[in-house]
Amino acid sequence: VEILAIVNDAVGTLMSAAHSDRNCEIGLILGTGCNACYMENLDNVGLWEAPGDDHPQQVIINTEWGAFGDNGCLDFIRTEYDLELDTYSINPGKQILEKMISGMYMGEIVRLVLERLTYEGLLLQGADRECALYERGRFYTKYVSEIESDHDEFFANTKQVLEELGV
């Protein structure tokens, strides 16, 4: 097997959509992770050195924008929760934008907020300090969706999530 290309999810998304709609020029991932790519005219790409005239007219640029902010340019909008999540992540100081907005980290951001509000006595006053709410990584992103989908006065999903956390 000869590998000719390695394609990530953003590029795959663009290629898949552009296959059926030639006007598609952006691939965007806003889910577990966060990234984007776009079509660029080859004349605007200074790193391309193709011999002869048989090279493509356009190329896909993968931005890897989940890493936006790694240089500190987003520090002015990062909250204490963003900073704590980053500090205890497996890659501190990396993928800052992704940590701020993607689904992979949403549950932990919500957990940190709930933990703070509970410590301050503003929410969940009966929560035992030994429950899962106080354990890193134990408030899953799926809990946010489950709680958000409660539409009646009984809050069955919210109650189930709190039970799973031991609250």
C-alpha cells in the first residue's frame, strides 16, 4: 500500500461536500473537536513549489484553528474555568480555542462552574463533598445535552444526571 495523502476530519468534510457541490469551499468541525479548512488559489500559497504547469490551481489549507490562542492572544477572554481546565489537561497551553468551545471539554467546564456555585452555597446545597461532581472529568458533555433536553416540570433527565453524580 502506498499512502498518497492523510486527511483529517475538516479536510474530509470539505472534500465530501465539494464532491456533490462544487461551490463548497470550507470544511468546518464544531463537535468533539474544533477545526476548519478552506480552498485557496495556489498563487496565494508561497510554500508550494510544483514543477511545470501541470500542478493544481487550488489547494486545501488546513488551519488547525483549535490551536488558536496558544500564543496568548485569547488570554483576555479566558475565564478562571478555562485556565483550570487547561492546567489539568493532558496538553497544557495547547489547543486553547478547542478547549474553550468544543464538546470534548464542555462537560468539564460545566462541572467546574457547578463546583464553584456549590462551594459558594448558591446551588446544590445538599451535595456531599465526596460525590462525583467534585471529581475531574466526571461531568460528561452528554449530561449538558440531557439536562438541556428537559422540557417538562418534572426534570427527569436532570434528576437522573444528579443521581449519577451522587447529588
